[in-house]
Amino acid sequence: MKRFWILKGLKLLVFLGAALAVFGYAVMALWNAVLPQVTGLHAIGYGQALALLVLARLLFGSFRGRRHGGWHWRHRMRARWEQMTPEERERFRASFAARGHCGGIGPETGATAP
């Protein structure tokens, strides 16, 4: 059983390494194909592309990983919607439309409240 987990871990490391290599190459290729001609910036190497990936992750993402149940808010809003009276639903629709949002809101239209 222990051997199974070791092999699974090694496969994961190989996959992550390959994914990092592909993404790094893609960043380098896209940067070198677009930005030097458009902005006059210098071309970058593979190591700089990997550093850009890490920088982008730090600035725009996080190292916490993804939360499970990211769509859970839809279920909470559906439950809220179902607890509203018809008058409350109509007031919500009117306030939503007044803010410039288009389309219907509610389970009967196939959409959920935000």
C-alpha cells in the first residue's frame, strides 16, 4: 500500500513539473511574440518566464489552493430566495433592475439572486 502512494506521489510530481515547464514555455513564447514588437520591451528567457508565473501567482492568486464548494453561494441564495415572500421578491427584482442589471432574477427564470 505504501508503494502505491509513493508511485502516485511521483506521478504527481512529474505531472506538475511537466505542467510548469509547459506554462513557462507558453509565457516566454507569448511574451517574446507580442510584447517586444508592441511595447519595445526586451525578449525574456525561460527562467524569467517562470519568475513571471510565480510573480503573477503572488499578485493575482494565492498559494492556499482552491476551496471546495466554490459554487456554494448559489445554494445559499436559492434557499434565501425560497424564503422570501412574493412582495420581497418583487422588491428585490425592482432594486436589481434599478441598478442596471438586466434579465430576470429567481428560480422561475433559471437564474439565481446574487
